[in-house]
Amino acid sequence: MESLSQRKAWYKPHQQHGLVVRLFSYFTVSLLLILLLQNLAEIALVKTMLHVPKKVQQNMLVMAEQAQQLIDNGDRQQLGLWEKQQPYYLFVLDKDQHEMGDRKMHPHFAFKLNYARGINTLLDSRVNQPIFAIPLKDGNQLMVQLPHQLHPAKYFSFYFGLIQVVIAVLILFMFSFLIARYLQRPLNTLREASRSLANGDFSVRVANTVSDSTIEFKSLATDFDEMAKQIQILSERQRRLIRDVSHELRTPLARHNLSLHLMRKRVEPEHQHLVDRLERESEEMNQLVNEILEFNQLQNTTENVNLTPIDVESLCLTTVANIETLLGKHQTFTTDIDNNMPLVIGDSRLIVRAVNNLLGNAIKYAGENAHIHLISALVVIEGQEFVQLSVEDNGHGIAEQHLKRIFDPFTRIEGARDKQSGGYGLGLAIVKEAMVVMNGSVNAENRQPQGLSIQLLLPIMNK
């Protein structure tokens, strides 16, 4: 006997519908609704428009009174003359449908008497010349033919066509809006998930939030989740590999440094420069390993990191004292730190590391005659206040197409960095990760006429 879960699994696919089936259903309903409303509009328009105009009815009733007076006078010749003088083609007939005046009816008019109608009856939706019978005394009747110029159906086609267009546009707009909303919801979910994925959140999943009533959306969401899962696995493997390799390198590097220290005592003076070179290379390797481990640690830092109120002014002044010793012979460095800056929420070690990295990059890459400037300012972005620390230089800047890439790990802009200038593309990546951990941000832009400016945005402490 099948279990309940098996029956649900068998039944669920039958509840799903393809996008083609749904769109066909929506368009079919919209078409039927358009036709139904147009028919109802036509019926309402007929009842509203296809009546003899009130002014024409009054004229006919006045002529009926005049005809009755002439009949009462018994002057047949005068009655015929009156009939000819009227703006309508009409005749006064007795109960046997004979002319009471001396004017003769046209045979076609006599034939149409069989289709005479009351003055309040509905007219046809096409322009013609209907005949109306207005009763008089003793069974007599006034037969009036309505001129086609006065027929209300003259404008019926225009109004009905206009109503058809309005109804079709409104129905199509309504269903287009509903279809767009129906398609937009899962697409918005996928778009937000893809943005989160692009920002490094590999844990994002959408299969449970996207409706499973449409096969295509469900399949796309499932494929997206599988892709995100594989990217997360690869990213974790890469981080684990870099971390493990970096840790394993520390031991042989320590032995290497110890060996160099022992070897220096046994090497002849004329060969000491070779030992110096090996020590520099070993120091660079140690620095690279330390940066990789720090970058990996920042990436794996949880959101519960302990952030405390920090005085930016005192922190920057401490940093400046260490940086000035690294300046080149012709390089200059100035600061413009506001004494009234509010406290920020952050980690002092990370802020110092970020500022040191930016200043160190400026010293390395801005040129031998560079002027480097550290500035603080209070800015408001989207209603939130930040303390902005800017490191500016008057170097050659960075090509616009590379500005967004400089914060990616191991990114080295061609022509801007080389082996002699040092650097492995982790300094700015560490700055970015540090700012993310502190709920801040970093941005780079070229200065005019030349130079580069990198801003750190640190959230201030709420008062």
C-alpha cells in the first residue's frame, strides 16, 4: 500500500503547470472577458443612444396636434398643403391607411407602412429612414418618416468603436499588470539572490521561496540553488586550502630564517649580500603568509564581532607617527583631522590596519614626488551619518575600468605594480574585508586633474 508521502510525491507534479499553459490561460480569459464586456457595452449603448431624440419627438407631437386641428376643420386641400410644408416626409392616414389630404404617397412609403413603429421604440444600429406612427382621434394616424440626418445611429459606430478600444486596452492593461506581477515576483527573488551571491553570500537559497506552481520557475530556482551550493563548496575548499598551505608554510619559513641566521656567521664578508637578499625574500614570504592568514580570518569573521566606540582623531595621530618614517626623500605627507569628530563603532586594530595599508599603498605607487594627504570629515549618506577618512595623493591614479577591481584579492593592476615596488594584491582586499566587518565601506575614485582618493566610511555611534 502506498504511503501518504508517496501519493503526495506523485500528485505534486500534476499540480505544476508550464509557463506556456499559464500564459495561454491568462490570454484566453482576457480575450473572453473583452468579448463579454464589449457585448454588454453594445447592449447598454443601444439602450442609451438608439432612441428618437427628445427634440424630434416633441416636433412630431406638435405636428400631430396641428394635423388633428386640420382634420377637425375638414379641409382636405389645406391638409395636403400642410403636409408638403413640413420638414419631414409625412402623411395623415385614416384607419384604412388612405390619405386624408390631397397629397399622394410614394409606393415605397406605402410599403414601409407595414413596418411603422411607435415613437418610443428602439431604433436599428444602422442609419435608415424609419417610419413612426403617431395615433390621432378616430383611428387616424400621422405617419412620419425620420430623415437619416437625424437618426441617432449616425454616431453609434464611432462611440461603439471607441468603447471597444477602451475596454480592450483596460482589460489588456489589467492582465498585463497581473502577468507582470506574476512573473516579477520570482524574478525579483532570483535577482536579489544573485546579488547576494555576487556579494559573497554563498549560503543564499531560493527554491523554498519561489512558487512551485510553475515548472520553469521551480526548475530555475533549483538550478540556482545547486549552482550556489557548488560555488559555496568551491569557495570553502579554496579558503581551506589557502589557510592550510599558509599555516604549513610557517614552519619551513621559520627553519629557513634560523638557517640564514646561522649561515650568516659562516659566510665570507664578500658573500654577505647574498644572505641579505635571501633574508629579504624570506621576509617578503613571511609578510605574504601573514596577509593571507589575516585576509582569510577577516573573511571568516562572524557578524558578532566585538565593536567598540573609538576616537578616530587619536587613532589617526598614532598611525601618522609610524607612517612618516616610510616616506621617500621627496615625498610629503599632511593631515587634516577634525578635532570634533564623533566616536565611531569599530575595531581599533582593523582601522589602524586599513589606514596603514592605504597610506603604504600611496607611498609605494603615487611616485617619488608624491604629496599624500589624510583627511577626516563627517558625511551623511541615505540619512545615516559616517566619519569619512580619505587618503589622497597626486600620483597618476588608476584607469577607470580598474577602479572596481582594486579591492579584489590578488589583483595587481598592470603597469601600476611590479616586483620592485612590492605588494601581492592583498592590502586593499584586507581593507575592504575590514570595513565590511565593521559595517562600513570603502570607495576609490580618481582626482582631478590627477591623483587617487580612497575613502573609508565608518558608522558613528548613536547618541
